[in-house]
Amino acid sequence: MAAAVSDWTRVFFTLLPNILMVWGKVSRDLPPECRQFFYLEVPPRGLEEPSLCFICQYYNKRARFVTLYHTALHTPVYSAYIFKRSAGDVCADVPWMYEPQLFISGATNEMQPVLQVDQGTQPYEQAGLNDYMNAVLYERAPLNPDVHQEDPDDKASTYTLTNTVPLMPEFIDSVWSEQEQAIRTRLNNYCRGRAYIVTGVSTYGRTMRGDHMKRVAVPTYVWSAYCCPHYDHSAPFSVRYKFPAFAHYGLNAQENNEVVELSVQKLQDFLKTIMFEQNIQIFMNDCTLPADSKFILHENILNP
């Protein structure tokens, strides 16, 4: 599957941001308390651009997951989180939130309801509800979905606009949501320890407009990969070969948008072909445990 290099893709890798002030839990360096959301505490490699910043996503006084965010394109590059066994319920009546630290100097490091932003004020460095107001073709889609979380606060924390990308309804409803549930069922049934998931986007060919200007980049592809080092070795072969790690991606389009499942290595090869030869490694050691016993002990802890 090939993709033409777009202007927005060039912007992604070459555009330096307007002066980006970083405070507290928003930083170009990963805060120590948020390394827990990455396998072996190492984030994906190959996306070390000065125009990106880490957001340690805090909700109700706890770090919930990590997002790598692009303030110039007003979109997350990926969200990384620990999968929690769940029944797949969808969270209801949760207000959409924003990241105060990208909006106001010295603000709280906890996400806040969008309603607390003054009427008519648009957070420049991040997408706002106004950007989606007239977006007929797109819907808000969290990269870290609530169906992969169980605790009510973990679920609620996924409804922040810094975790959200614009996807076509046809892609979400008929393809992507079903795949999220399929991964949930697979990890529920066969993962015996922690499962680390990284879900991201690649290349940008379109833009949602807000306030008469280009605002939010629309991803061409959405991808996801999981790493579960401790799994059920008695699982049927049709499932077992998808452990300890596997991946998938899909085209954010109305048609020909089927999900392609493949190994993490093949996903990385695919991303390399459409992202300017970037050498991306999603999981340290490609999700293979090192001999160091402290890591083995750490990874053997069941999902909290």
C-alpha cells in the first residue's frame, strides 16, 4: 500500500513550531512518572523532532497515559497506554477536556473540561471543539480508547482533545471501532501480564478549517501496536502467532478502508515508506524481554 508524500507530511517533519513554552508535565523530555506507560520504559524511536512534545496526561491527580503531540498541526502523533482488561463499555456523559499547560503559562497539569475555557477563546496550540463544530466529514476519535480501560477515571481521561484525531465516520463505525474491540477481546483472553499499546497516525493530506484558517491536520493512516511479553502459550495457533506483539493499520477513508493486521516489524517497514525513511522502533527490543531479571519481574506484574 503506497501513499504520496503530501505537503502536510513535509510540514510534520520540517516545520519548527512557533515558540513553544513548556511547563510542568508538558515537555520535550518524557517525565519520569510517565515512563511506566512504555514497554521497558522506553518510548518509540524515530520521532525525535523538535516540533513535538510529550504530554503526561493527568486526570484526578494521577498520570493516566502519555501523548506525543504536535502543536503546529494541532494533533497527537501517538498515545501510549497500558491496556486494562474490560467489558468494553463506552463511557457516557464525560465532558471533552483540553490541556491547560498548552494554553496558559503556569496552569495546572491536569486536563480540564472545555467549558472552563472562556467563550470565544481558542487554544492555539491544540485542537478545540470549535475546530470540529463544522467538520461534517469527520468525528473526534481518541487514540487511547475508553474501551481499552476499565477504571471510570481511566475511561474519562481518554476524552481529552490532545488524545483525539479527526476520522471519517465510515472508518470509525465500520472498521476501527470493531478492531479496537477485537484487540480488547484478544488481550482479555490471552494476555497474562501487562499489555502496552501505542496507537498513532502517519502522514497528513487534508486539514480541517477553523476560524477561517487551517487548524487540524487529518491523518491519512491510523496504526496501532501492542506488546504483551507474558501470554498464554496454550492459545490456538490462529491467535498465538500474534503474540507477544502484533499490529494493524487502516486508511482513514470512506472506501477501501479495511484494517490490515501485520507484525510490528512489518508495520515499522510500512511507516518507513510513508514517513521520509524514518527508522521507527515502536517497542524496545521489538517486545522481547532482556535477560535482566528486574525487567522480568516488572513485566510479570498483572494488570493493575
